[in-house]
Amino acid sequence: MNNDYLDPINAEGMPDQANAFFALDFLLAIKTGVRTCAIALSETATPEVRTVLRRQLEEGLALHEELTQMMIAKKWFHPYQLDEQFQLDLKSAKTTVQIAEMQLFPKDTSRLGTFATPDY
């Protein structure tokens, strides 16, 4: 990755990395939902509410399993090969550092001469 943020070579592989990021973010949101639902289920007393929460918990767990299997199939997540997962995480961290070090905005933000100025 070079420091020219407009260079198309810097976008190589980014759509796949973005998809993996969004999938991981969604997976974490599902986990939070499952955890919250389980807490609510353990604290409710009404049988009707317990039935609804139990169904939502089961649906959340099914969605978590489905998304995890998709991420494994696309090689975005390696829960059983820790070396591969570590390499993937390391690559993501390096890309993040490279993006953070890029000069995304011009140093000179002066607008002098950009607009018509009246004569005084």
C-alpha cells in the first residue's frame, strides 16, 4: 500500500475485507442480542413473555450459527485453526495501521484564491 489514497491499487481486496468486517460486526451484534435476550429470559416471570423470549433466543442462536457457517465457508473466520485466524487478524491490523498513516487530507486547507474576491 502506497501513501496515495487516490491510487486504485490501494482498493485491491477491500470489498472482500469490507464484507468480512460487516459480517463480523453483525456477528457481534447477534451475540449481544442473544446475551441480552438470555438475561431478560432469566428475569421475567410471565409465562407468555418467557415463551416469546425463548423463541427469540432460539432464533438468535440459529442466526448466529448460520452467519458463523457462512463466514467459515468464505474463509473470513477460522474458529478451529487459530494460526490462520491469527494471520487474518494480523493482516487486518496491518491494513488498519496503513490506512491510519495515509495522508487523507491536504495539509494546506487554505481557500485563498479559490473563490472570487472583490476588489477593495
